[in-house]
Amino acid sequence: MGAELRASGPPQRSSTVFDAGRITDALRAAGPPLLFGLRLWASVCLALYVAFWLELDNAFWAGTSAAIVCQPHLGASLRKGWYRLIGTVIGAVAVVVLTACFPQDRAPFLIGLALWGAGCALVSTLLKNFAAYSAALAGYTVAIIASDQLGATGGPNGQAFMLAVYRASEICIGIVSAGVVLAGTDFGSARRRLGTLFAAISSKITSLYAGTLAVAGANFDDTQEVRRELLRRVIALDPVIDEAFGESSQLRYHSPVLQTAVEGLLAALASWRAVAVHLRSLTADRARQDADAVLGAMPEELRSAPEQGDPGSGPGAGPSRWIADPTGLRRICEAAVGRLIAMPASVPSLRLLADQTAEVLAGISRALNGLALLVDDPARPVPWGSRVRLRVPDILPSLVNAARAFVTIGAAELFWIVTEWPDGAQAIAFAAIVVILLAPRADLAYAAAMTSMVGISLAAALAAIIQFAVLPGLETFAAFSVAIGLVLVPAGAGVAQPWQTATFTAIASLGFIPLLAPTNQMSYDTIQFYNSAFGIIVGAGAGALSFRLMPPLSPAFRTRRLLALTLRDLRRLATRPIPRAPDDWEGRMYGRLSVLPDEAQPLQRSQLLAAMSVGTEIIRLRRIVRRMHLGSELDVALDAMAQGDSGIATARLARLDQALAAHPGAAALRARAGILAIAEALTQHASYFDARAPG
């Protein structure tokens, strides 16, 4: 018996310690979400207090705006608040103009309302991040204000201007209240997080690229998946950049620098792919010889970089080294680019490797320029980059979203008129909110809409409990604040954690406060409450149903369209006058890479990168060969490529290569390297380049 007790004792104590450790970890993990829940609750209470003090009629819109603006990160909250303000003003002006155009005409007013919602859905799909949210808000703000001024069967009542002023004032109060609370309790970390991400991605690209040269391309299959994951990480930088803009006016002023930094990382990945493809096409001895020659020109500081910022032992050890001295590393990159461009080469193969490696390091240099801005390096970053341009990768998804918004809002309006439902206007407003706000989510929109409807339904139940079981016994604003905190604090904590975020967001922002509808003189009318709740749920359900009846374009279809549009643009580039610089072409390709669905196959991603590289090489090659009076020979080859015959194009490029071989000098050799890069891409992806492109 004693032996049994001794044997069973230690595991029991170990289990107790283990459980205590798990509890400690759980409490530590719950701290940040709970803190955000308190911030959200404080923001809503402050907004409602100010709105009550000003005796605004619909003070709950101030609290709703504060809840919507609140985000777990300070930069996201401030950025969203700013864009919400812009969208609100645009929507308020639009509804006033719409009412002025059709003061007594119900049908044109409602058609105009549906058209405005469709236009905002289109624009929100074209834009990104918080700019897209602003466009969506401009659309459903018109529906919200219109719902306040429409009668039982529709038609403006002439109060649009004052309603717009009141609604804009309430929303501004909510935005300012949330900004005050968040700025006073959160110092922001987006800039630091963004700098860490830039350093980690840049160091990993350079170290793995050096690894590709070190093994002479023998790791091609392994690096394909690595490049795909790095491409996803680069694309994911965009929303973090937007958050950093919300925290720093300096970063907003230098926004082209960060945009150029992202494009530099994409260019480095494209050149890495070209080098890997070329090394695989060479014999083992030739690949080793050329790779060693190029690797010797790469700085030692860029050859090794542990992923997690480990101090390491080498001079280029880890992302921490990149964060500590980005300007110094940028100068090292620029010097290496100069050496690689000037490197003597006797064959096109070596010239291609040297030039593409220079492109990799030039892209990393642009990323380091952005990193220097983020870490506030005393040596100010070079102001690279121009004004950010809006590029449309594919207009079709935007048109589909616009058509869905128009049909959904129009159907809700028609149903309201036919049934004469007193709360139909509120259903129209929430149908517009769901169908416009979630349109940019593409194939995820239906699931998000259904989750939001579940959250709104739960919010209705919670609002009913608070309004009819708790609030009647309370008399002070402090007690009222504690009562709504019973819902807002847990819901806010749910927003800040990764599980069922959309449900908690719907409870905290879209459902609870609008349904509770707190006023200075509370009304406890159960019939009015349930009618209002039913209208909101029906509107949200109609918005969700619209994504099922008119589904977004599938990821596979969107991927095929992006590839087809890229092929069409490449063929036009091959036959039209030479662009002044490859920037416009590369920018268009970067835009398409950024919207390529996650479900795209590795081959399709490789095809898009190959098309981008071919287009860039065509622009450079045409400039060189025209100076040597060989433009007609190149045009013949490019005409064959534009007609979808890569075999003939490759043969004609080979004849052009022979003609260039008779011309001495670095320019001719560089042109031959460009021909080699184009020919290898055409050979590797012949089925893609020979496909039929849309007209």
C-alpha cells in the first residue's frame, strides 16, 4: 500500500502544477481581449453621455458609431474613424441632393437610392482596406437617413437636410469619443509590428535566395512553396500599413515610400523565380560555375539571416540586424547592385544571373528604405516612390457586386411598398448595410452575412433582457453604463480574439445598441421593440440571401480571369509603342498579384509572375535592340508571341540572339540575357502563353 501511495503521489502534484500553469496562461491570454472590451464599453458610454447631454433625438447612433470604430489596434481604430467620417459626410450630402432632386416623387427617389447603393458597392470593391469601408459607408448612410424620413409606403418627407445634420453629428460624436478613449489608453504598435514584418520578410528572401545560389538551383521544388508563402506574407502587409498610417501622420505623408517597399519585395520574388528557373535549365557544372560567380558578389551581411531574430554569430544575423541598421544595409545592397551590373560576363547565362540578382537586391533595397522610415532611422530614407495610383485588376467582381446591391435594395423597397410594412424602412437600411459592407469579401461574404445575422439575433435577445429586465429599475447614467457593460465588455473581448469574431462584432456594433436604442427618456414598448428587431433581422437576412441568389465570382473563375487579362495586356504590350518605363506594367501586375485568391494553384501564381517578368524584359529589350537597328527582328518574334505561338516566337528570338552575338559590348550581352529569360519563361509555361486571351 505504501508503495502504491508513493507511486501515485508525484503525478498528482505534477498534474496540479500543470493545471495551475494552464490557468495562468489562459488568464494572461485573456488580458488583452478583456482590456479591449473595457475600451469599447468606455467609448460607447462616453459617446452616449455626450449625445444625451446635447439632447439629440437618436443618441444611440453615437454609441453605435463608437462601437463600430473601436478596433483592437489603435491605428486601425483611428484610420477607420477618419474614413467613417469621410463616408458619413459623403452619404449625408448625397441623400440631401437626392431628396432635392425628387422632393415629391417616390419612385425616382427609391430608384436613385438603389443606384447610389450599387455605385458605392462597386467603388468599395475597387478600393482596399478602410478606403473600401468609407465607400460602403457612404452607400448605406443614405439608406439609414432615408429610412428616417420615409413614410409607411415610401417617399421623402422633406426633412433630409436636418436628418443628415443630426445623423452626421451623432456619428462624429461616436468617432471622437472612441478616438479619445483609445488614444488615451493605447499607445499603438502598428509601426513597430510593420517594421518587424518588413525586416523578417526581407531577411528571409535574401537568405533563401543566397541559398538557391549556393546549391545552384537544386532546391527549386522546395523554394516554390516558400516563395508562395512569402508572396502571401507580402500581400498581407497592406492592411498593417493602413493601420500604421492611422497612428502616424509622418507615415501617411511618406506613403509612396512604403508602397514602393512592398513592390520591391514583389519584384525580388519575381527575379528569384527567374533565377531558379534558369539554374534548373542549365547543366549541373554550368549552374554551379555561374551561381558561384554571382554569389561571390553578394555581400556577406545578406547571405545568412535566422528567421526569428536570433542574434546569431554572423555579421548579417537575423531581422534584428535589419531593424537596427536598415540604412547601412541599404547602402550595402546598393553597392552590391552596382557591382553586379558592372560584373564582366562572357555568356548570356551569367549576365542573366547577375542582372536578376541585381534586381533582387534592388527590390530589397527599396524594402530597406521603407524599413528605415518605420524605425525612424536618423539617416532619413530616400524619398523613393511616386503618387499612389488606383489600378483596377479586374472590373467584373465590382460590377457583380453593384448589380447585387441594386437588385437587393430595389427588391426590399418594392416589398415594403406592396406590404406597407411600418418597419420596412429599417429592413431596407440593414439590407443595404449587409449587401454593401460585405461585398468586398467575395466568396466569404455569404458566410460572413450569415454569421452577422446570428450575431444580430443574439444581440436582439440580449437587448430585450437589458431593456425590459434590467433598465426599468435603474435611474442614473452610471447604473445604465454598468448594465450595458454586461453585454459590451464580453462582446468586445470576443471581437479581439480569433474565434467567431464576426458574431461578436455583430453583437457589439451592429445589433445591441441600435436595438436597445437608448434615449434620455427611455420607452419600454415591447411591441415597438420586437417590430424593430424583426425589421433589422429581416433586413440582414435579405442581405445574406442576396449572396446566395447572386453569388460572387468563385476563386477559380477569378484566378482564370486575372491570368487571361494579364495575357491580353502582355500581348498588347508586345505590339504597341514602347512604354516610357516598366513602372506602369509592373504596378498593374502587382495589383493583380495582390488580389489573386488564396485558392490559386502554385502553377497559376508562377504563370502570373512569369508574365510580369516577360513584360518587363520586353520593355527593356525593345529599347536596346532599336538602338542597334534590330527592332524589326524583335517585332517579328513578339508578333508570334502575341498570336499565341510561343514555339515560333522562341525560334525567332533565337535568330535575334544570333544577330546580337555579332555586336560586341555589354548592351548586346544584356539584350541576349533578356532574350534568354523570355525564352525560358515561354518554354516553361507554353500552354499558358499560347492560350486564347479575352479581347
